[in-house]
Amino acid sequence: MVKYVYSFDEGNKDMKNLLGGKGANLAEMTGIGLPVPPGFTISTEACTYYYKNNKTSPAGFDAEVKQNLEQLEKKLGKTLGDAQNRFS
């Protein structure tokens, strides 16, 4: 199965074609220890698929995004959309 979502700590500057310029730079800054909040990047392959296939997501994409959101919530100790536990 093709991977479409990469956490910042999985990438680096050499992955610019896959992660886009901003995604690759965020990954590189994370890798060298700069204070970057945790996050993830959706690959250029996912975007290409979307536009080549009538604006539909590739198989497994939604589950991959959901898994990365859950990992992000766990890292932050916060729940997205929880009014009682807002990001500050």
C-alpha cells in the first residue's frame, strides 16, 4: 500500500518532491531539533491522485489521516474539537 501521510519526524529536506517544499522543510527542522510543533504532511502523491481521479481520495487515505490525527492528539495530550480541552 502506498503511504500518503508523513509525520514531520519521518521526513527530511531530500523528500521535497514527495512532501512539497514546506513539508520537507518542516521535516528537516524537526530532524535537526528546532522547536517545531508536531504535525504531518499529506504527500504530493495524494494530491496528484485526487486531481487525476475525479477529486476522490485514494484507498486507505482517510484511515491514514485518522491514524495520524490520533497520534498527534496523543503526542499533544489534547483532543481536536474538544471544547473542554482547547489548544492554547
